[in-house]
Amino acid sequence: FPEGRYFKIGDDELGPLTKPLGLDVDLVGNLYVADATAKAVMVYNRDGKFIRKIGGPKVFERLSSVTVDAVRQRIFVTDIGGASDQHKI
């Protein structure tokens, strides 16, 4: 869309992206990105600034996607690594 704003995410030291596989946006514009290499969900605000990292190698094995629920209470991730434990993050 020509009238939209464009920016690059995942280039800074705090929230680098190496292998992003899935993403979703919440109602306020925060972007949630599933990164397979980091084994984490990286969260950026609507301006592309890194907010936080959710998970990591101790939580996810082969992270592949992320979805945010409508009221921003939960995120749902797909981990195809075969781990059977559920984690509350």
C-alpha cells in the first residue's frame, strides 16, 4: 500500500531475527514473530521497536508459528519438535 509506513524489524541487538517463520499482529499493532533459530517469539511494537522475547530453547524445540488471541490474553504457538509439555509463559 503506497500510503502505508514501511520499516525493517529484527536488525537490532536486542531483538534480532534469524529465521522468522510465522507472525501475527494484535489489536494495538504489536507484531509477534516466531523465530525458529531463537526458538522464541519476538515481540515488536507498531513502530518496529523490539519489546520482548517470549520462550527460548528451554521452552520451544522447533517453533514454527504464532497466533495472538483477540483480547491479547494469550499467544498460541506451534512447536513441531515433539515436546509434549505445556508451558504457561
